[in-house]
Amino acid sequence: MNARTIISDLLLGLIPIVLLVAVWQALVSFGYAPVTLLPPPGHVFQRMVALLLNTTYQRDIAATLFRLFAGFAIAVILGVSVGLAAAVNPTINAAVRPIVRVLAPLPKVALYPALLLLVGFGHESKILLVTFDALFPILLSTYYGASTVEQKLIWSAMAAGTPPREVLFKVVLPAAAPSILTGCRIGLVISCIVVFLAEMITSTDGLGHVLVTAARTFQAVDMFVPLITISLLGLILNGLLELLRSYLLRGFPEV
Amino acid sequence: MQPAAVHKPATAMIQIDHVSQMFQTSARQDHLALSDISLSVANGAFVSILGPSGCGKSTLLYIVGGFVQPTKGIARMKGEAIRGPGPDRGPVFQEFALFPWKTVLGNVMYGPRQQGVKHAEAEAQSRALLEMVGLKGFENFYPKELSGGMKQRVALARTLAYHPEVLLMDEPFGALDAHTRTRLQNDLLNIWERDRKTVLFVTHSVEEAVFLSDKVVMMTPSPGRIRQIVDIDLPRPRRRAELLLDPRYQKYVVEIERMFDDSGELQP
Amino acid sequence: MMRRVAPCLACIGLLLVWQLASLALNNDSFPTALEAIRAIPAVLGDKDSLVNFGASLRRMTIGFSVALAVSIPLGLLMGRSRAVASFFNPLLMVIYPVPKAALMPIIMLWLGVGDLSKTLVIFLGVSLPVIYHSFEGAKAVEEKMLWSGAAMGLSAIQRLVRIVLPAALPEILTGCRTGLVLALITMITSEMIARQSGAGNILFNALDMGQYDTVFAMIIIVGAMGIGLDALFERLRARLVRWAEPQFDIPLSFS
């Protein structure tokens, strides 16, 4: 992935956004939607710029980002460690497998009230929810990547003198990197979504809270702004992760 | 041709004593891959293990490599029982098994670095090895950017880098096209002539076995047993062009193929 | 046998951990597992709750079914026709990172607080993974199979239905499984955001009223719903695609 492909991909990705805005403007201009329900793109972007310069909104963004990163980071550390451990150790595998099977299909958001009761209404409950939701894709991708490492890679490393306890970090982890990073990408998207939703359900700050507040006062414009903000944040973060991914996986054949 | 006697000198590099290997298949059945294999490999000998698919020849190699523990019997190197993999027995696999996250140079340097060799020295040694296998200039490439033949050269260089006394080659040229295969066979012999390591070479090609080796161990399929061991009495160094026209070479190939035919077993 | 028993053991294990933790923490707002379990019959027996549950399930079923009816054909078409794919891809790429349940307030603004807005959100949430997987599944169908079909005189539509659909079925069902989980999550979340009826509503009502036993009882019930639906779907999927290679559901579970 060189600079040229990245730029052309970026431009290609902008086209749908431009299209959407165009459709949006058309809907408003042709009177298909009343201004109170669907404000013109111009209004929304104006408001957005104004809010981005506003310190309160900046604090909201900061709160959302903080919870997002914290939750995601914990999910990555936990998910990768447990996934690797389960892949190489049969006992851990036997213990982890059924637990994951039970917990994975559970709608984690249903745990949110429990979290609120246990750790309060502040940052922690949202961070924990993000962690629970982002954990499983990362764990499963890590497990999958680590357990499908080509046996001959491990044998080659051992014949070259790698002691068994080092094989995990010198062979299994790098070989599983593509899978792990795919899981992280899914986990990141989930983190963005969940933090926003948690803030919508109960919060005193954050982007989700801004949206709900605007909804209660029927301010359509103010509802669009946080939504677009989180989408943009998600896109940017995803892009950054992609860059990291291309760099780390530069030796791997394209899948 | 007389079957070579199974002798047990104390100086044998590799000694395989009554090794059997049983596998459990997914259908919960027992599959006897190898049955009572006994074999002695002298120091500096180039020995091929020849047989059709499913005769356990790779399994035998993996047992010597220490990657698989035999269900019965013992494999020894220089008198010591083989318990696990180690840098004294270096493998070269058909699938190349190069580390995709490392460059060509990084791959070759892996063994020496693992042995504690300092970075600068490991790099110098590795560059020299890469030049020897004909890959000078490709040090910073990633394996994915190389052809099959080139990948196998890297694999060979990577194994040679940690100076194993024994080379274990598992159908190393099987995934390559015929032209690349013959070139690599020649190159392998050239490299081998330099220090005459002990080589165990698994193949299903009669011509390849005869061309490369001092001894050909013929195996039967399921369960794998040693059918016969054939001494290849051809002069070294061996040149493909000369050998192909040499009636002794042709005789070996014809007779070995006939032995497989006569037994009613699959042609390798 | 161990495979069947293990998840049950895991459930029991988790409940045990819960029981011990709540006893240790001795917090009024953290009832023990037993107390929560004891509250379940009361929740299920209450007529109001049943109405709420019924509404939830109804919305989820409608949203899910309509989503499948629309998304599978769309995905298949996109997979086989470059034109269709190029048309819809940009639009979908933009919608993807947006948290669908977060659209609730906006949709509520347009469509009111009733069933329609919640069902629409569920529809949106389910559609995306199903379209994506149908698209991927259809794309992967071997050309040669279709050529054989054409040689046998099948028209384009017939080929789509009789060759592409069955061949892509394993991948489609993977998408449906993701969609099912998302349907449940989106349903609960939308009900937590727009509290008016449904299981999410029960949860937060209980939270507001301090009926902590009920809160946790609801969590168990919703959790059981999630696990149960997923298990049922797995059975169905295994039967429908017995002939297929085993698939690995990356974000969801060990298959």
C-alpha cells in the first residue's frame, strides 16, 4: 500500500459522502421534507463548525473519545492475551471456549443497567460497556489467527533454536497479526457505536448526550451534528488503524 | 543390486531403531503410518527416502527432526536420543515456511540471532549465504515478492545459517515447476559438495532420488516399511547433462521403478 | 458430550461467580444471582411485561424478516452485477459506521414514537450485515457453475435463484446470524433510548423505580433470549447447509 493507493482510496471514499450530501440538499430544496425535520446541509455544517469551536462541545468530544479509547484499549489487551493463551494452552482453551460461547451472543447492552448500578453513572460504566462489546471480536480473531498458524513456521523456528516458551511471541503473535488487526478494526467500529449509544441512554456529557438533549428540545440541527461528528471520528480512527495495519502487515500477501 | 545391510556402527550420524508411528484419525480409528523402521545414516551421506504418497516418509523425517515423537522405537543422533527440534537438524519444507513478517535477510538472520550471534556479524554471514544461493540483491524483499524457486533458496539459506549437521529436506522441490526444480537440484548438490553435510531427502521422484543421493531408501505405503535400500554407485560431482546419458544412471532408475511395479504397489 | 455440557457448566459457573461477588460486595443495588432468578417468574407473569415483551418480539420479527426479504436479493444482485454494486456500495459505506440505534431520535422526529420508528431502526441494523454477506457469498460463486447453468438453458433470474442463492447460502446464513444478534441489540437499545414499550423499557423502568431484582432478572431473561435465539439459529443453519465447509463466524462465536 503506497501513498498513491491510499490517496485514491480516500478520494473514492469521499464520493459517496458527496453523493449523500447532494441527495440531502435535493430533498430539502425540492420541498420533500420540512425544514424542521430535515434541515439543509448548509445549516448543519454551519452549526457544526460553530460547535467545534465551542469549548463545551469540545469537552463532550473529549469525553466520548476518552471512553472510546479506554474501552477499546482494555478490550485489545484483554482480547489478545486471552485469545493467544487459549490458542496455545489446551487447559485455558477448555475453560475459555464455553464461557465465550455463552457470553458472545448475549446483547451486552442489556448489562448496561447492571453496570450503572455497580459503578455509577460516570465514565466507568461506559468504558466497561465498550470493553465488553469490543472484546469478543478481538478475542475470537486472535484465537482464530493464533490457532491457524502454519505448523511448519513453528517447526522452522524451533529448529533454528527458539525455545518453546519464546515461540508464542516470536512466531505465533506475528503470524496471527493479520487476523488480530482485522478483529481490532471490527472492535473499533463497535467501540464507536457503543460509546455513543451508552451516552444516549444515560449520560451527563459526551456526544450521545448532546444528541439526546437536542432531541428533547426538538432541535433538529443540533441532533445531526453529534451524529455526523461520531461518524467522522469513526472514519478517521478507522483510517488511522488502516495505516497502522498496512505498515505492520507490509510483508504479508494481500488477502 | 543387493539390499544394503543394516549396520550399526557407533559413528552413525542418524540411527533409527524400530520406529513405529500410530496416528488417531478423526474417525477415531488408528492409522499405522510407519511400521518398525530401522535405518542407519552415516555421516556425510546423502540419503533419499523414496515412496508414493501416504507411505509415511515425511513422518519419518519429522521424527528425526524431533517435531513428532514416535509411538514406538527411538531415533538417535550421534548416539543421543532425539527428544525435540534443534539447530543440529535443520529442516527445509516443501511449503517454504518463510516468516512473512520478515524480509529475506531477516529470515536468514533469524537462526544466528537466536544463537546469540551479534547483529552485525549475523548480517554479514547472512548476506554471504544469500549470495551463495544466488539471491544477492534481494535481501530487503519480502517473501511474498519472490517466486517459488527463490523462496526455496531463501529457506535453504535460512537453514544453513545456523549450521546444522544434518539437513532434513521434505520434498523441497515438489511445489516448483520442472525447470526450476532441475536448477535447484544442481544448486543443492553444488552447495552440498562444499561441506558434505548429512542429508535426509524425502521425495517421490525416482529420478531425483537417484540423481542426488548415495543411498535410496525405498518405502512401501500404509503402513510405511522399508522395502529395500539401494546403494547408488555413481561418481561425484554429478552433472545432470552427463548423468542423463549415463547408462548406469538409467539402469538404477529403471530397476527401482520396476521394483515398485513388481510389488503391485503404487508408483511413487 | 463434553461439548454440550460445557456451555451449561459455563453458565452455572458465571452465575456462581455472580452470586459470590454480590454476597461479597453486599451492595443493595447488586442483588445476588438467586434473588434475580427468583424475580424472573414475577417479571414473566406480569401482564404488563408480557405486553411489552410481545411488542419487542413483534418489532424484532418484522424488522428482521423485512430486512432479509430486501437485503438478500439486493446483496445477491450486487454480487453478480458490477453496475448494481457500484450504485449501492457508496451509500452502504456511508451508512455502515453510523450507529443505527442512534438514528432513533431523528427517526422518531420524523415518524413519531411508535412501532414504525423502532422497527425501521431494526430493519436498518439487520440489513447491512445481511447485504454484505449476501454480496460476498454471491461474488464467490464460481463462474463455471453459472456457465453450466446457462448452457442448460437457465435464464439470468433462474440462475440467480437456483445456482447463486444455494451456493451463497452458507455465507448468507452467516450474515443472518450476525443480523439476528444485531436485531436483538438494536431492539433493546432503541427501547432504552426511546422508552415507551418493550423489554428495554422494562429494564429502565425497574432501574428508575429501584427494583433492582427486576433489573437483573430482566438481564438474565434478555441474555437467555440472545443465547437461545443464537443456538436455535445455529441448529437451523447447520441443517440447511450440511454440505458446506465449516465456517468461522469471526465476530460472533466459535461455530
